[in-house]
Amino acid sequence: MPAPQIVSYDPAWPSLAAQWCARIRGALTDAGLFDVVCEHIGSTAVPELDAKPFIDVQVLLPEVPSEQIIGAALAPWGFARTLGSRPDSPGVSFDIPRPGSDPRHHEKQLYVRSLENADGSAQGLILHVRRADSAFADFVRRFRDWLRADNDARAEYR
């Protein structure tokens, strides 16, 4: 599988992620899941950073629900559960454990959806469903915020 193409930062990414987070929160709340947090993560969440054309969002819940509940709630929006290795996400069913964290907190589910830009080019949406107490969820949030705040780190990351 070829490596995903890196594209120039698109200032529409944050708005697109926010729109999808609102839809996802609504679908999960309608399915009886509460305390849903949805946030934009990954390279597309860092202004001015070139990135793979995949918008990453993570959903945090007190517990990771069954695949049937999440899948049924998200299927009408075109999301499909993905299994196996992916070049655009290091973990599909479990995140990489962080030192000192409880291994039970690394469970996750990964869903993908294809998106089409106004110009016809393709991009995707990757949805990471994690426990709210996931150390990895906190790590990706802190990493995003560090790149947003530190110009030198952002330039080096490119």
C-alpha cells in the first residue's frame, strides 16, 4: 500500500472536523451514549502544518461500547469499522500503551469514512473511539497542542 500523499494545510479542516464532531455526538447520543467528547486531533488539527488528507477525530466515552452499538449509530453517516493494519493509524483495536498506564485503558475502535472535496479530490475521516481515561487519548491531545504552540517543533515535525 503506497504511503498517503502529504498536502498543504487546508484552513477548512477545523470547521469540517467540528461539523463531523457535532454529527457524531448527535448519532451517539441518539444511540443512548452520553458523556460523549469529540475532538479534532492529528496533523490536520495543527494550523499551517502540511498533512495527509485524513481528518482525525477522537471520541472519548467512559467505556468503549460494543462494536454493534457504535457501528449501528455511525453507519447512516457512512462510517465503517476497520480492522487490521493501517498506514494512517498505529492502532486499530488497541492503542500503543504509555508507560505506567493501565493496559485495559488502551482498548479502542477505529472507523473510517471517505470524504470528497468540492474540487473532487478525495480525503478521509478517521474516527478513533477511546475511553475517556485513555492515556493515549491524552498523549495525542498534548502532542497536538504542543505542535500548535511551538513553531520550532512544528517546523521540525514537517
